[in-house]
Amino acid sequence: MSNVAEKLRALGDTLIRSTEPLERSQERRMPDSGRCRRGFAQLGSASQAMRQASENINASQVRTAATWELYAKRFEEIDTQLTSVFSSINEAQAEHAESVVKFVKNLDHEFAASYKS
């Protein structure tokens, strides 16, 4: 997007530079060239408007990039937090499974001991 803004800005600058010599040349050759001067003035105004549009596009692109950077950072933090939460859940589940295994083994041992007696 900034590439488009740069091209628009360059085009606007080129238009401004190209109209100035034409205006001066026209004034020397045709003393009664009011219509041409108005046309060149309009061309200059259009060029200024293009430059302003280019600057607005560039500013918008900068704001958009900054916004996406904030979102990327935010989701990176969320990913880190989720990783920690799921690690804790996995550890708790493993501890619970180990506790259940110990309980069943102890229960089996107790049943076996009562059966023998």
C-alpha cells in the first residue's frame, strides 16, 4: 500500500515540476493565454490533491500496520498464556491418573489380602 502512496506522491511531484516550465513558456509565447494558465493552475491543484491523497494513504497504511502489530503482540501473549494453561491441565491430569492407578493397586492389594485370610 505504501508503494502506491509513493508512486502517487512521485506522480504529483512530477506533474508540479512539469507544469511550471509550461506555464512560463506559454506566458512568453501567448500574452493572452488566460485559459491555458487556468488549465495549468487546475493541473497544479489536481497535482496537490494527488499529493495530499498519497500522504493520506501513507498515513492510513502506517496506522493499519501499527494496529496489526498490536494485535500480533496481543495474540502472541494469548498463545503463551494458553500454552501455560494447557501445560497445567496436562500435569494435573497426569497426577490424577497416577493417583487413580495407586488407588486401584492399593484396592487390589487389599482385596487380595482379605481373600487370602
